[in-house]
Amino acid sequence: MLIRPAALLVLISCGSAVVAVDAPWTETFAMEVKDKERRFVVHKGASWLEVTMPEVAAGDLATDIMLPAKIRSTPARAGRAALYGLENLELVGTSDLWSGFLEDDNVYVLATAEPGPPFRLRVRAVLNAPGDREVITARLAQAKADDWDARLAACRWIRATAAIQGNRDFWLNQADIATLELVRDAADASARSADGGLLERAVGWCLDDLRDQGRAAETASAPWLAGPAAERISLRMRGLGFALYRDRWYPRAEALTREFDDRWAALAPDDADGFFRLGRWADSQAEVLPRSKDFSFRCFQAGYRADPDHTGIRRELGLAPVAAGQRRVVPVAEQRPGAWDPSGLRVPTPPDWLSSPVGGATAFTSESHPAASITVTFPAGGDGIDAAMDQARAQTADLPGLQILEEGAFPFPLGEARRLRYSTTAGEETATAQVVLLRVEGAGPLVRLSISEGSDPAAIQAVVDALVSGVHLGTPGGSR
């Protein structure tokens, strides 16, 4: 059977898939070889049996063959030619056959198989073959835009083919790109037709093919989704540790953090009971929410400022309850405001600590830790937090016996945070201190904490951590 099409079929070996691309021969024909129909190509009047990489690797060929292959090295680079998947096979032929080709080029190798031993290929010609991108494009083009099964099959073919390619990462990347485009198109189509089944499939492709749970969560966050498909998607996402909050799927810890932030922002400054309930809620999420203790302590601090006599809050802070008949509610306007800036930045006074103005700063002190102190200022943040940290580092550079104990960023949910912890000596005495800088998103100035740790650095660090968790941006000029 003789075939003379404008675009001939070339086999890309990953099973039995074929892709239509232009080929450099004039004819192809099929004939039976060893009780099996095989394809031959005709180039410059000679016919060559098309073979696959596994057949060549088996070394049982004894005829003129055409092998689609990828170059691993050329004589100009390595002194000999080698093909991916056949690195140890001897290729006999002059160096000029490989001229103009580079590593990772796709080629058609026309050669005479010599059974040996050793088995080797005597190369007669090396012809240009379509590049990987062209082959992938041709394979994707075989599927119609709305034929989801065909498009998925093409994506999976690309991914499977990567296993036998020298440039495996390129093929995997192209598989990811094609699958991502498939997911997006299917999600858009499902939204237009409210097709929950199609969206469920798109979520499955994110998980099964892309291995991308974040993409699956984004795809599954469709407000219109309802019915059995929604229930199945919900079951799968919850099984992966995600939670739905405000019509969007998030990792459960992130969903709970967002819920906490929203509930915190909705509380009035004098709602002590609201802060108490939110703090208890945060504590109840300890198994999932990594910062639950920080969040609850922040709530109890805020609640204590709203009502120092609140029995539940005092119990949570380890304080004795107010005796019957001695309870009083201090108006918000009379409560210790902690450190605050007209921009709205607030730093609460730690429980059982005192705050007092010191020049343009606010100092926190404690009778329990007489050698420790925390001084709060609000430097301008126009040059950024890193520039402010450079300045703090320069200010400590000449201290006697300076040793840097810790330096760098640390997590701060409201923006950015930097810490410089150091020790100094005076005679035989060693003291530890630190500078903490905070940038709250949406605030102009920074928050600077200058901390003298005294004789119990671990206890003071716990106070500082709680203090940082309580920093917030309230109404400009207000008290919260």
C-alpha cells in the first residue's frame, strides 16, 4: 500500500500514539514482515523500515531502518554521537552526518543495523525531525476545544511521553501547561452552563494530573455550585484538609485565621464578652490553628482592657477573680491605652504591667520583672522596614562586648516583622536585649519595641510574643 500525503505520520514512542507532522521522505508504504504489518519510508529511492527505540535496544534488527530519536551528544561535542535511550549503542558514520545538529534535537536516523556482535548501527543519513514543541502542538490540535476527553488524553500522552524523553522536564512542563489550560476552559464552560459534573472533573484533574491542591481549591470555589456535585467536591476537599469560608476553599488553618481576623475586626473596643468568646473559640481550634494560643491571648488582653473585672477573662489570664461587691467596670476612656500613634497603630499594655510616657515613647514595666522593660516608639516607615533595621543595627554596633544572638524576619500576620537580639557586657555582667520592628499593612509608621530582657529572658520573650500578637491598626486618632 503506497501513501503520498502532504503530512506523513511519524510515531512518537510512548505506546502507540501517532502525531501528524511533516516528514522529509517522499513515500511511505506498508508490508508484512514476520507476520506483522510494518511501515516503510522512501528516501532518495531507498526504503527504510520504521522501528521503535525498544526494538533497537533489543538488538534483533538486520535491515535498513528509520529510527525517530533525540540526540544526546554529537561528535563535535563528545567525540561520538549518542542518542537518548541508546547511549551505549555504537553509531558508525562520518562526523559530517551530524553537522548542524545540537543536543536535544529531534532527528530521523537512517541506518543499516549490523547484528554483530557487537550490535551497532551504520548511519547513512541524519534528517531533521519536528521539534518537541511542534509535536506537542500537533498532538493537542487533534482534539476539539470542547472535547474534554480528547484534550485530557492529549495532556496525559504528553506527560507519559516525558518518561522516555531526554528533556523530561520540558515535556512535564508542557503537560502541566496544557492541563492547566484544560482546567481553566472546563471551569469557564461549567460556569456558563452551571454544569457541576464538569467542574467536578476539572477539580479531579487538578488533583490527579497536576497534583496541585491549591489549584483544586481555586477551581472548586464556585459560588453557583450546588447539588450532588457540590457535595462530592466538598467531601473530597475536606478530606484533603481544606475548609470553605465565604465561598472559597482554603487550607483549614488559613480559613480559620481569616475567620478570626474578620470576627476580631467586627468587635467593638468595649465588647469584653465578645473578646472572651472569640478567645475561647480560638483555643478550641488548637489542633488545627497553629497560632491559636497567640490569638486567644490577644483576645483576652483586649477583653481585659475593656473590662478588667471580667471573671472569665481574668481566669484565662491567670488572675484571681474580683470579690463579690468589689467589681467595677472601668469605662474605655479611663483604661490604660498602652502605646498608640495617631495613625491608628495600637500596642496594648501587657496584663499586670504598667505603661508610662517617657519622652516621645511609652515604657512598659513590671514589678515581677524589675530589671526588664519594653519601650515602644513609632518611627517613620517611608524607607521600609529593612532600612529601619539597618539603622537599629548601626545604633548597637559600638556597644561593649556586643554579640548578635538572632537576626532576621519572623512571622507576623499583619505585615512584616524583623528581630535583632544581642548581648552586651559591663564588667563581668552580661545583659541581653532585642529590637523588634513591625510593619502593619496599611499603616504609615512602623512599630519599634526596644526590649531589655532582665534576668528571665524566656518569660520576657513570652510577653513580647503576646505583645506582638496584640498589635493592631484601629481608627486613626481612636483608642483601639
